[in-house]
Amino acid sequence: MIVVSNSSPLIALDSLGQINLCDALFGTVLIPPAVGREAFQVRQRPSWISERNLAQPLSAAVLRGRLGAGEREAIALAIELSADLLLMDDAAGRRAAVSVGLRVVGTFSILLRAKEQQLISAVKPLIDQLLVFGFHADENLIADVLRFAGESTTEN
């Protein structure tokens, strides 16, 4: 499975002390240089995260919209490698990625997968921590995620 990531899921999971969930779920995760600069400027990059340069210039489709360098390069790398999965939280980036045929999951989906595989016992405490750290998410999305996880919005 080829998995490419943008910065935000890696930063979010790292802030929770759960970045190794990506290794457990996906094995090697590929990132473009802009994501390397954004996500690992002040922290050590885990050995299972491999930085890849883009072989082609960014396509016009990826350059459209209000995307940051990390989102643009992650989408371009995912296209270039025919990635099975792109890890990305940013709504505009997700829309752009889906519009070019990429399969996208975010931090909450990673947490759900981790719970399904019994790598974590609960999703809600981690979502609560993310919100304290300033992670932005729609309340309806959070409720849906907790419902899928079989957890109550009031559980700790």
C-alpha cells in the first residue's frame, strides 16, 4: 500500500504521542519536501516516514485553490505515485485531492482504524486532547466519528 501524508495528521498524532499509529496501520508513509519542512522542522522524523522529491512539476489542477505548499506537494506526490491513500485534514486540500481521484483520510479516520485494530482503546479522549491543542473540527463530524467508534459524546 502506498500512503502519502500531508503535515497535519502527522503533527496531530505526534502531539498526542500517537504518531506510531501510522507505522502500525500503514508501514512506510511517504512525504514530499514541503511536508518534511512543516512537520519535522523541530522534531525527529521517524524512520518509517520517507521523504520523496517530486519527479514532475506541480500540475495546474493541484496549484488551483488556496492550498499551502504541503497540501499541494502531498497531492502532487500522491498523484505521481498513484498512492492508495492520502492522509490530509485540510478541507480545501481534501476537496482538491478527491477531485483528482485520490482516496483521502484524516486524523479522525486514522484514530477510528486504530481503535478497530485495537491499537488504542478509545477515540474520544484523543479527540478531546486534539481540540485542547487547537485542532479544528466540526461538531457534527466529531459526533459521527464517536458514533462510528461506539463511544458517547459524554464519555471520558
